[in-house]
Amino acid sequence: MASMATDPPGYDTRSAPVGADASDDADVLAKLGYKQELRRNFTMIEVFGIAFSIMGLLPSIASTLAYTIPAGPVGMVWGWFVASAFIFVVGLAMADLGSAMPTSGGLYWWTHYFASPRFKNPLSFLVGYSNTLGLVGGLCSIDCTISHHGTDGASLMLLSIVVVAKDGNWSPTNGEVYCVFLAIVLLHGIFASTLSKVMGKLQTAFVVMNFILIAATIIALPVGKRHSGERNSGAYIFGQMENLTTWPTGWAFMLSWLSPIWVIGGFDSAVHMSEEAANATKAVPYGILMSIGSCWFFGFIIMIALAACINPDLEAVLGSKFGQPMAQIYYDAIGKKGTIGLMTILTFVQFLMGLSMIVACSRQSWAFSRDGALPFSSFFRPISKRFGYIPLRTVWGCAFLAAVLGLLSLIDAAAAQALFSLAVAGNNVAWGTPILCRALFGRDKFKPGPVYTGDKLSLPIAWLAVTFLVFGIILSMFPTGGPNPTPDTMNYTVVINCAVWGGALLYYFIDARKWFTGPKMTLNLDDLSEEQQRAIADEGMKVEGVEPVHVKGSSDNDEGESGLAAKKLENGA
């Protein structure tokens, strides 16, 4: 494509990392109908870093041990390995799309582009809301707690250090847990607002902290266990199947997949950082695949170490007086002081996870408000130049919504588990829909980017990814303890996610269908060459409020529109 005639107002190409061709990135973004508004402060390694730090491998494994331990070492070790392999397939399918069309609102943008004309607007609307609320739910489940029968967030991890220090003779109330959660979310909002200029560089430090914690754990646990008691045998680690649920043993193994499904659930953050990434067509797909691959490999090693050192009385570990299975595993191997030390690092790394998550979540929310789909979009839309060209208002909007959703933890564990289910099922819908639309409707429209799985493999990979994501949604809706649950052990995933999906669609058909027409262009058309206008027309972009004028040589899109009007489009229209 030809270069932009002028840089978008307020954009400083000098903010791009050294060696990055900011004009090329701006041209790729212009092809999707958007002007460059955010600063491209993230290198490829830093895009990987934000995805990997959101996953926060060891803290996330610690948070979800209650899903893997009931299936025994086989569920911990092989459940992780098999589920991670399928997640990597999903990553491959998303990498194809992320390389071809890198934009912060990628998931709903791709859905709108590939879906059939009849369904593209409602499906795009659904995906945008499902992804936005799924990310906020992910932030809540990172920072909040779902009790020892679900995920344990940073608030409970922090308080578990106090419990260990008091030898298990104290337990926090739900109110105390929520207050700690609220303080953590507030700190995330402050840091995400004030550290924006160095946030990319911080991701490298976050990754280093993750690997320090992983190394400390896989070294300290076996060494400590050698002195405190006998380590488990290889036959136990790789072949011992347990079933602490009332489900059939095979299904208990399947439920252990919920741990890697939740843990390796932040890879789409690479997509949401597209407009802040240098060389985005490569940085985004590699960020996706490197983060999933790293978690697959190192998570497998961590699970082997945990299975080698865990107390074979698994019910005692799950019912730990410390309220956190990981704390009990540490305590059994390295004692009180070692546990406090490692749990402190674990909690800090989990805090960094939440910080990276609120950054990614705010970018998705900003992209969705840029297209006018969120309530109060005009309020959330502006970019703060003072704080480093970031969507400051959506940072605090996400923090506020997380604080409200976190109130569920004050009700009971079953209600709070909705936060976990919102992150899993909501994001699975958001990931699977554009991949499905591309496989069903967009085969001829898809134009590969520089990272591509190939003509022969791309579609089979897409179909396998969609199949796994559908299975993951179904899996997340099962009560983990067994059939015939009580109100306290019921899984309310169906309720919370149907409320989100049904509410989004209801909102669309009652009101939003009158004004939501998909992604909006933010470019000044006078600044585009005829070639750029033709390229945008080929993408099927619709310009609201402008009479379509045919651009010679451009192809008609699937809604019968013929190109773009070569007249000025007001900024933000």
C-alpha cells in the first residue's frame, strides 16, 4: 500500500521502537479503516510478555489446583499436556487472523468481516460484549477468590500468607477478602494509568519474575521434600488416576482440563495490543504462539514437580487449613518460612498478572467504544495524551466494573464462581466465533498475513479449534463435584453466561440494530491515496453518514456497497 499522506493528528512516529517502521504499521491499520492513535511502544518480545504475564503460569496453576487435584497426578500432568495441545491449535487459528488483520478489536472486527451479511452485525455485537465482559471476568478471577473449590485469586493468596504465619489459626471473612480485592484493583488502575510509557518494558521484568518463581518452585520442592519426606514415584506421577468427585473417572479427567483452559486464557491479549505493537503482523501471531507454547512446556514441568511432591492424601491437600492447596504443598515440602517466602513471590506475580490484564482489557473496551458499541462510548472513546496516549477512561471503567462484579464474592462461593465461568465460556465464544465465520463464510475473503499455517492446514486447524472451544464451553458448565449438586455446589455458568449473551443480543435487537453497523472508520479520507481507498473498499468497510461513491477498480463488498466516498470523514465518526 502507499504510505499515509500525513500522520494522524497527535501521533508521533518517534514513539515507535527503534528499527520499527511505524508507517508500515499505520498503513496496515489504515487498510482496516482506523487511524493510528495509540503509541507503538511494544516490541514482539513485549507483546509476548504481556500475554505470558497475564497467564502468570505458576500463580494461575496454584489458583486452579482444585480442578486438577481431584483427578490425581494423571489429571494434573496429562490433563495439562493434552488440553494445552488443543489450546495451541486455537492459537494457530487465531494467529492466522491476527497476522492478516491486526487491530485491537480484532475478535469482533474479524467476525463482522467474515460473517454473512445477515448475521455480521449481531454476531459482531455479541462477540464484542462477550470478549469485553470475559476479560473483566478474568481480571476478577485473577484478583478475587472463588474459594478452595474453584480458583483462588490474589486476594486469597495474600491472605493465605497471614494464615500460614498464624499456623492456620485464623481465616479471613468474605468481607475482608473483598476489601483486599478492592485495594488490588485500585492499585492496578493507578499503575496502568501512570506507568503507561514504560508498560512495554515492564513486561520483560514481569516475564523474568515468572521464570524466577518457576525455577524456585521446581528446585525448592524436590529438594525440600527429600529432607521432609519421600518423593512420589514415577509410576505415581505419570500413572496414578484418582477421582475425588462423584462423576465417572473419565469425566473427572476431562474436568481437570479446566485448569489449563483458564490458565492459558490470556493469549488473545496479544490481539488487543495490536495497535501498540511494532511490526504487528508478526508480533501479534508470534506473541500468541510463544505465550501458549511456553505455558504448555513449562506448565507440564511444573505439574510433574507438584505431582512428585504432593501429599498422596489429596483430600487433605484440597481441604488445607491454609485455604489454598498450593500453600499446603509448599508447607509440606519446605516448611513454614519457605512457604511464606514463596507464597509472597507467588502473590506478587499474581498481582502483576492483574496489572497486565487490566491493560489488555482496557484496550478491547476502548476499541469497542471507538466503534460506538459500549454504553457511554463517547465518554470512553477519548485517548489521554497527558498519560501517554492511552485509553485512560476505559482503564478505570474496567476497574470499576471489576469492583462491582467482585461483590459476588460476598454472596457465596457458588455465586463467585460465576467470575471464573464468565472468563472461560465468555472468551471461548469470543475466540471461536470469528474462527468459525472465517471457516464457513470467509474462505475467499481471507488474505493471509506473513505468518500463516498454509492453505492445506489452515481450515482443518480452524475447525479443530472451534470444536475444542465448544467442548470447553460445555465443560465449564458442569458442576465440578459431581451430578445432583446442591445450591452451594451448583455451577451457575449457564445462568451468568446466558445472561451476558442473551442480554447482548436483546440489547442489539431492541435498540442497537438501529445504530450499530459494525466497525466504524476513523480515518480522514482526504489523507488517503486512491490505492488506499480501494484497499479499504475491498475490506468491506462501511462509512456511516457518507453517500457511497464507486472507486474505479474496487470490488463490491458482500452487502452491495461499492467503495468509499472520497470526501472528508469527521474524526471519530
